[in-house]
Amino acid sequence: MSDIGAFEARAAAPEAGFGDYVQLLKPRVMSLVVFTALVGLLVAPVSLHPVEVVAAILFIALGAGASGALNMWWDADIDARMRRTRNRPVPAGRVQPGEALGIGLALSGISVVMLGLATNLAAAGLLAFTIFFYAVVYSIWLKRSTPQNIVIGGAAGAFPPMIGWVAATGSVSVEAGLMFALIFMWTPPHFWALALFMKEDYHAAGVPMLTVTHGRKATRAHVLAYTLLLVPVSVWAALTPIGGPLTLAVAAGLNLWFVLGAWRIRRRDEAAAEADKYAVEKAFFRFSLLYLFLHFGAFLAEAALKPYGLGGW
């Protein structure tokens, strides 16, 4: 879309509704952040009052929404060129860039201050760093400058369970570090699978995803490599006090399927992928979401079973 065309589209766009402001906060991403942060908080060895739990999750969610708004403000030009994102509120003209920036900054301040008041300063500081990392380190710097954007930038999405843990305990531990590492190692194969069937979008937007800079063949190899590196992290987490037999069994099944899926992607050639419209890659991408949800669900189940002597090691 040309600059004139984009301006005309914004001029013709209807006024923003409530749903547009909700979309500005990236609710799908927020739901994953909230879930993993909640798990990190509930599996910690220190119990909080239910009101403190609700408050902590609310302010972590606001912090995630702040990150989403700041990302949409900065990435409006990229989003306008991609089919997957061009109808977002800012590139579509329903929300002005200044509004998105103001909302993002306001929610950042509110979420950090209130999380500090509701829990502790360590959790508030970690939330502030997460927002900064996603908005500045990833969105403004890495995303447009290196094909390692997803690898390094994945840390932003990996912090929420650690924030939840620190909100409960006031400190970081091996268990919190492994929950972080699980998401950190999961992020590259998850997003590279998406990039395999969305390469043209990233190319049009000028985003140096691995598929654009190194091609699909190299990306397929990287998906398999990072999937294999993810396996020991997953198993190690299952063997810690937050894991147990259930978590280990879930990890074994999920990792087997995930590795087989990555192997199938690695063996693909472009002719086969084009013929079935990247069905294998799309299936792997969808399953990757289930992979992470079930992993953290298993941690939560172990914590719920422990009072009855059934969960944990």
C-alpha cells in the first residue's frame, strides 16, 4: 500500500470502537501471558491471598497490553503491508498512532506501580524490564535489524511465569528459570513455522525473518534444531519440584509429537509445501500453541494434586 493509499484508508476508516482498543492490547498474546504468569504464581512455594493473586494477574495483564499497544504504535508501517496485520486498529486508521503510544505508556506506568504495591518491587521491576524489552529491544531494534529477532526477542514472552513466581516469592529460582527457558526455546520454532507460510508478508514488510534472509530450507533446519534443544529443557523442568510424574508423561508425549513434526518440516521441499499450501507447517504452528498450554497446564495440575499427596516428586 502506498503512503497516499494508506492515508486515504485512514481518512475513510470509521471511528474506533471499544473492540478496537481491546485489539490494540493484543488480547491473544495477553491470554498466553496471563496463563503462564498465573501458573508461575500458583506453583511457587509461597501462597498469596486470592485478592493478591487477582491483583497480580490483573496488573501483569495490563503490562502485557501496554507492550502490545507500544508494539502496534511502532509497527504500524510494517503492519500496513502485511495481510495478517493490516486490519489492526492503527494501520487501518481506527486508532491514531499518538493514541496507541499514549495508552501504551499510561498502562506501562499503571501496571508497574500497581504490581509493586500489590506484591513486591522485584516483580514490578521485572515487569518494567519486560515491557522495555518487548517495546524497545525487540520491536524497535531487533525486529527490523536481524534474523535473530525472534530468538533474542523471545525473552519478552518468556518472562511472565518468572514475574508470577517473583510476585509470590520475591526472588528468582531454578524452577522460574526453567519456565522462562521453556518458553524461550519454544518461541523460535513456533514463529519460524508461521514464517514458513507467511514469508511473502514478511518480505513485503521488509522484516528480516529467517525465511527472508536465509530462505525456507535453512529455516526448516533451524526449526528442527531448536525443537531438539527444547526437549531437554522440557524434561528438566518436569524433574524439578514444580513437576512430577504427570508433567514428565505430558512432556514425553508432547516432545515426541513436536520432534516428529519438526522432522517432517525439515524433510519438506518447496514443491510439496506449495502443493498442499504448507499444511504441515500450519499444523505444526497450531500444535505449538497446544504444546505450551499443556506443558504449563501440567505444572498447574501437579500443584493442585500435591495437597492430596498425588502430585510432585
